[in-house]
Amino acid sequence: MKLHLRGWQILLLIMALMVSIGINVGALGRAVADSIAGNRQMAISPIARPDPEISHQVNQTVIREIERAAFRSRALAILAEDKSAIADAIFELSPEYGFQPAQIMALVEIESGGDPRAISHTGDYGLMQVNLHTWQRELGLDRHRILETKYNLRSGLEILRRYHREAGDFWIAVHRYNNGYRGTDQKYLQKAIRAIRRRP
């Protein structure tokens, strides 16, 4: 038995086949296009049963995507918990050092993107990107704890407070925090100003 279908019916059939059994419709597609262009009817033979191997591969792909979705859900929950703890720590510690939480949140955002495990190629660690080479001896920092959220925040806040006390100006302190005394690049400061002004 042969089916005589119009062009739009053939296209719908092709889409259904792709979804259900994943067949290669390249050649069939070209035939459909030729048929539609010539306004001719096209004869389609009955479709054979799906290959068991293809069905197995499709099933494995579906299972893999379900596992991926479940993992993503768990991972996002853990990451959200992690970010919540960071926000709480910033809110708690910032006033102890004389700063507003919004100010420090903005610095954390531009320094590390909020990643407590961030390590730069220049030896800057954690949320506040504390440079161990510069500050380990002066502040007596424990390099084994430098990636701990609160330890890193306290270290960065102490550095920023020292610059602030010395300069008497928050923005100069922010500039020195990133550039030190020799830096003249104003891009970081402008970035910090924009980030802080965005904070509630």
C-alpha cells in the first residue's frame, strides 16, 4: 500500500519521524523539497521498525539528561547555600572594620566574582583576593586557611582598613587595595564606584 501526501503533510511526517526514532532524513528531505517545488505528490513506503540499537542509544541519552537535570538541581541548591553564607559573613563582618556591607559586597564581586576558591596567577586568594606574597608576613596570615570565607574576608577587610586609615578616604583605599601605592590605573576604581553605586 502506498500513501499519497501533500507537501505540508510530508513535512509533518518528517518531523514526527525525527522525534520518535531519530532517523537520518537528509535524503528524504531533499526528495520532499523536490516534490514541493514541482507540486508533485510523493509516494512514501511504510516505515520499518526502529533499530534496537538506536532505541537503546535514545534511552541512554534520555537517562543521561534526567541525571544531568537532577545533578544541576542539587548543585544549584548547594551553590545558593554557599552564596547565602557569604552574604551573611559580609553583612556581619563589614561593620566591625568600619565599612558598609554593600561596599564590601561590591569589592568581592569585582575581585573574585564571589568565588571563595578563586586563585589568581599573581597569588591572590579567595573572595577578597588577598595577596599572600605581600601580606602573609605583615598580617601573620595562615596560608592553609586563606580560602576560608570568614578568614579571607577578615584578612581583606583588615588590609582595606589599613589603607583607609592611612589615606583618610575610602576611594583612595579602594584604589590602593587593588593597585598598591605604585598603581595609577583608574579603571579598577571606576569599576568599583559603579559596582558600589549599584548596591542597595
